[in-house]
Amino acid sequence: MFIIFSVFYILIAAAMIVLILMQRGAGADAGSGFGGGASATVFGARGSSSFMTRATGILAALFFVLSLGMGIYLGRTGNPQPAADLGVMSGLETPKAPAAGNTPAAPAAADVPKAAPAANGDVPAADPAKK
């Protein structure tokens, strides 16, 4: 059932894109040749309403209702796809957390280098082990 709604959803979206791209704006009609800004008042406050604008409005309403319906459906039933189907991510392994007893040990006191105190407090002295 969800697949059928998904197919309709994609078809409605594609039809809306095509209808919107095929329409010409109100400024592209007769009034646009006389200054452009006056063309918005040529058609009145509502503008011209053709078959394509009505069809676009109906498809937008269907798209909105279908989006809400699919959102409500998925919110109640969960993800319709199986959890094991991860696509590209299925080949990755999840990192293992270290066990409680396997924490790395702190370095021994002999392994930690000691810095000599600074003579005047501005710059620390050079480490003699590095020379």
C-alpha cells in the first residue's frame, strides 16, 4: 500500500514540476511591453486563471494531502522497509566498544617526559633528552 502511495507521490511531484515550468508569468503577457511593472495590474488582483493554473493548484493540494497522509501513516506504523536493508551502509561494521575490564592502562612514570622549569618564567627550558 505504501509503495502505491509513493508512486503517486512521485508522479504528482513530476506533473507539478512540468506544469509550473510550462506556465508563463503574468509579466510575460501584453502589459510587460509597456514597462513591466504595470503588467501586474492588468489582470486585476486575482490574475488570469487558466487550465494550467487550476491543474497546478489541484496537484499541489493532492501533494500536500498525500504528504500529510504518508507522514501520519509512517508515524503510526514505523518504517515500511526492513531494518536489515541498509543499502550501501550494509557492508560497514559497527565499532565495538571496549569492555569494562579492557580499559587501556595509564603510561608508566618512566615513559612520561619531564620538562625543566623555566628560568625566568617566560620560556620553558629546552628538554636535554631531545638534543
